[in-house]
Amino acid sequence: MRGRLWRKANPDLPEDVREALVRELMDARRALRGTPSEAQRRAARAQVDRAKRALGERGPVWWTDGAPDFNRKLAKNTPYREWFLRVEGGGDV
């Protein structure tokens, strides 16, 4: 998204666990819509963070091959630059 690399969810999670965590994540994101109070925003953001960590999208890496974590880094500043240029249709990164 916008030239950034984002970590995918841990593919080793059982499907039912992953689905439950995605539902929790979506519920938390919906709670952020509208004009919730500051306390409600903090609680919803904490719920988003918990779900994303449980999914493996944040926090300690879930892979074991020693590859570094480039989550949220600009693709152009990583070893994936050339790949990104190819999948984005040769656009400027």
C-alpha cells in the first residue's frame, strides 16, 4: 500500500483462529468510526493492536528463516525494490 511493505498474517494459524481474530480486528476498526470518545478510541486501538499481534501482523516475527522484518518500510528502501517495481508495473518507487 502506497509503496510500503506490510506483514501478512501467520499462515500457520488454524483457519478458525484466524477468522475469529479477523472478526475481532474488523469489530475494533468499526468501533473507531464515527465520533467515539477518547476512551473508546483508546480501547478500540488497543483491540486492533491485540488482534494484529495475535495474527502475527505486528510484534515478533512468525517466520523462522532468519529473514529481516521490513514491515511498514518503503519497498524502495528494501531488498524487495526490484520485485516491487515488477509487480507495480514498472512504476517509480
